[in-house]
Amino acid sequence: MSDLTDRLARIVREACVRAALDAYEQAGVSGLCAEGRWELAVDAMRSLDLGAMIQEHPEVGMRDAR
């Protein structure tokens, strides 16, 4: 894997984990069962704004491939 690809993968993985953990915790505070908490965690990962994530990290932005 190139350094750029590795960096992008790490950024996306960290964002997914953070989103899932935050959603899981918030769902627990709201009283949801484990299954409901997991569903919200997965939903949080699916709804991540990858475009915004790339804007926050311009070093991994897509290059014009020709």
C-alpha cells in the first residue's frame, strides 16, 4: 500500500470507529438494547460524510488520475 493510501485508510477507519462508539454509547444512554445500539452504530458509520473527511485532510484528497 502506498503511504497516501495507508493514510486515507487509517483516517477512514478511525472515523468509523469513533462514529460507531459514539453512536453506541448515545444509544445506550437513550435506553436501547444491545441490538438497537449496534444498529445505530452501523448507521453512524454508513452516514459518515467521506467528502468532508477528505476536505479535512487535503493531503489524502483525490488526485486527477489520467
